[in-house]
Amino acid sequence: MGGDAAPRPEVSGAVAAVREAALEVVLVGDRARLEDELTRVGARGERGVTIEHAAEVVTMDDHPGEVFRKKRASSLRIATELVQAGRAHALVSAGNSGAILAHALFVLGRLPGVERPAIATAFPAPHGAFTLCDVGANVDVRPTMLAQFALLGAAYDRVVHGRPRPRVGLLANGSEPGKGTGLTRAAHALLTAAAAAPDAAFTFAGHVEGSDLWRGVVDVVATDGFTGNVVLKVCEGVADALFGLVRAELAGAPAGPGAGRPAVGAQVATVRRCLGGAAWRRRPCGPSRSASTSAETGGALLAGVDGVVVIAHGRWRHHRDEPRRQAGPPLRRRRAAGAARRQPRRVRRDGVAGLAGPDRDDATTATRRWHRRVIRFAPRAAFLGRGSVQRHRR
């Protein structure tokens, strides 16, 4: 129940995943409220859907560390322990990102050699999707952490996008080696050394600017969680505004209250002619919007923990809330976690080892299912009910 419209999207999505992909889902939260929602969607007593009661609630006012110690009966704590005990194979939550990170760290633990886990997500681009890591888990980082975010992102990209040697870049205010802050320059030196290692499974492209992200310059972009989250939210806002403007133009409606035709009407008319106006009206959002909105791909992998943890977006909507669509199939997530486990463990303050990728055949097989409608999420997945947060703000 951590999303903005919880618990309706979580319960509806869980039921859809069970019916379409033959999963078993454990809904963790207030039993009475979850049963009422299951009744509403006609899934009361649905085979494959069980409820694990949780009496306590994690709110946005709770400190992540304190809530772990004090609220042992929260749905977040119980759901994480289900994964630790092997009763669930994945944890999905649209709740407080800090609390999710704390529970994943304290209950599941980190992979060997990882200083701090990071949130990795994929962005659509004209030349193919790229991976951004970190998008919100760590605000204050050290150079070794930033270098590890690049390596975790590269491991994720190899599995999800099937690139055997992804090109990695550090987000900065310029592409020259001297650009950026002391943090990015120190991480730049670490990644340069790591990429030169014989077993390095990535290439390092150096610093990249924000304008380079959608130009196909790199496959993986590493940054701290503060900057990455700003990039994520700005992209979502721009996508919503852009496609809202296009829809308004194609529908012949004003762009805003009291507004006439937008100044960019001529450009939008060109887009309409190129795409075919009638066909575009029938599907006003288009495939690009589907790939770019939080409602379609509303979750990201928490990379670096010893288990599958997906932090879902609080803006899940009722008609597009299937949890099986969050951040890609679990097969790739499990392989991404396995790939990270196979990495060299030598991560020091004065250097960072290159990470080895998974078998290419595994990555290729996983990638072929990326755009399929039906994605099998996991044999069992723990979904948070009451006890997550009232509203989500990553």
C-alpha cells in the first residue's frame, strides 16, 4: 500500500500477474483492507494469492534506521523476512525508498565487496535503452561507491540489454577529464584503472553530459542518488508535458486553461503528418510514451543486495499496474544478481576491480523477452500492503 493510489493498483496488479503468468503472490499488509480490495476485483479466495497480515505501518515521517528497529511488525519488515526465509523469491514495494534500502541491507545483506546498493533503471532512447545507476538510494557517496554504481549498472545492462561490454560513463557538467567535482574526478580515475584490467567486462567512456544520455554515447550512466533521482523526475515531467501537448494538438484542444493553439502547433502538425494523424489519434500515447512513463515501467532493481528487491514507483495507475512489468522479467534480475555474485570481490578505497559479466547466451536469451506483454515475474513475490507508506516520494 505504498503507492499514491494504494492498495488498488498493488492488489489489481498482483491478481493480474497471478492470472496471466501463473504466479503465487503474497500480499503483505492489513488483512481486512486487502480482503476488501480482493473482493472488489473479484479475486477473494483466488488461487495463488495469499495474505500475510502486518499490523504496523511505515510512514514517511519514520526514519529508515529507526523504523527497522522499532516497527518489527511492519509490512516492509515482514515482506523482507519472507524473502530471506525463502518463502518469496522477490520483494516489490512502492513505499519509502530509504526504508526499503534499510530493510534490504539489514535483513538480506549486501553482496560481497559492495559498499552500498544502488537503484538501477532503464531509460528508452532512440539508439536503444540505457541504464542509469543510482537513481535515489544514496545521496552522499564516496568515489569508490560511485565507481561501484558504474560496475553494478554495467552488470545490470549486460543481463537486461544483452550488451557483452557496455560503455560506461560518469555524469558530469562536461566531457573533459578535468570536469566535474572532486568526487567524479576521483571515480573517473578508479574506473579508468578498472577498465584497463584484462578481465574488465565494460569499456569506460569517461565523463558524459546530460545532453549525451539520449544520443547513444554510452550504455550505462553512473551518478549519485541525488543527481540520478533529479534526472529521473525531470525526464518523467518532460515526457508527461510533451505527450500531453501532442495529444492536445492532435485532438484539436487547447494546451492549457484559457490557452489558444500552442506556439509549437506547426511542429506538432509535422509530427502528425509523419506519423499518420488518424492512426496516431487511435493510439494517442504511442510506444514512446509507454516506455517513458512511470505507470508503464514503474519499478527499478535495487542492485547490490543479496536478493531480488524492486522499488516500484508510487505513481502506479490502476489500468497499468501489473507488477510483472516492473523493471523487466525476474529471470534477468536473478541473472543480474548472479552476475554480481560472480564479480571479483576486490573493491578497495584506492581502487576498484572490473566486473565480469554473465554468459552471453544467458543474456541473449533473457533479452529476447524484454518487450513481451506477458512477463513471468517470479515463482512467488511479496507485495507490500498496509505498513508501507501513505504516499510515496522517492
